[in-house]
Amino acid sequence: MIAVATWNVLHRVHAENDGDAVVARWPEESERIAAITARLADRAERVIALQEVSGDQLASLRAGLPDRVIYAFRYPRVPVPRHRPSPLRDSSEHLVLVLEEPGEQLAAGAFEDAPGKGTLAVQAAGIVFVATHVSWDQRRTGQIAGLAGLGAAWPGHPTVLLGDFNADHAMVAQGLGAGFLVADLPPDALPTRPATSGPGGLRIDHVAARGADIKGVTVEAVDGLSDHNLVRADIA
């Protein structure tokens, strides 16, 4: 078994542009960044995929997780503040894979139709792990189909997709096709993206695998550190 997790940690510029509750809860972004790094330092998963990682957050991860191997892809698009100057020193945005052991980076890139969304693939322990963030709008259909092709790019190696798909289970399963298993969350699981107010929310963060089984999928609350909860699973 290999324990994995995926978490969209919410880039500060996106949070401020959208008026997310995180901004009021964490007025000092440096404190939120430190809290995210501390929480990840306590995680036991061998592979953790992160989305919406700012340049400041990435620097904190590299400093605060000296025993982990961190792979990062920087998007060509840099988020632009709409309301006030960014509190970040480095506003760049990254996809990140945090590994317990060194691997081999195989591919990284933005989707052709979305310079702020994309994929990062690293091979470790005989498995290809792909961190991804998919667009919210109609572009997601083609992007998810592209992920299915990416999963077949390294024959002989199981592939595990980890990320924010901005789509529900049925849409992801249909888009990836029969070659992929998309983990079903338990009926009583928390939403992966809680509602901004009141009950409800969305289940749009997923773990999918080709050539491997997925067990023990859970959603863990992150206590307001992000607008997404963390999803963990075991890969067999």
C-alpha cells in the first residue's frame, strides 16, 4: 500500500479576487502559509499532490519539509490581483508533488487552452503520479480526456491521478474512460470543496488510478486553511 493525498491549498490572489472566507480568517497570509506547511509536515502519506501553490508557499514548503522531495511546475500565467496589491512576495502559481523519496519527473505543462491549469507527472516506486488542476468551465471536458491519454503514456507503469478536477465523480469517470478507476467517496464523506455558507458543498477533488486499486478514501477537514478539504487514499 502507498498512502497518497491531494489538496488544493488556495492561492492567496485567487482568494482575495473571489472574496473567499479564508481572507478574513487568515488576514496575515504568512501565518496561513506557515500553518499549511506545518500541517503537511505532520502528514504521513508518501505522495501528496498540491494545487494553487503560490511562490511564497512553495518556498515555505522547501524550507519546512527538508526530509521530503518536492517537485514543482510553475504555470506560465501569474494570478493578477483585482482589488488590492498582493501580499505575496512571489505571486507565481505552481502544481506540486511532495514525495518521501526521490523520483523521476516525466512531464509537466499547462493545458493548451488554460495557462493556469495543467499537469505534473513524477515516477516513484514504479508508479507514475500525476498532480493536476482542471478548469471549471467547458474546457474541462477536453482536459480530462487529455488526462486519460496521459495515463496511457507510460505502459507497464500504473498511473495515479491526484487533483482538483472541478467536476463530480460521474463526469471524471466518463471523461477518463473504462481504463481508469475513480475512487468513490463514502456517502458520509465531507465535501472536498465545502459550501461558502450553510450545509452542502461539492466533491470535485479526486484520486483515480490505471493499473492499480484504490482503498480507504477519506476527506479530511482543514479547519479553514483553504476552500478545499484534503483527500487521502491508499494505492494497492
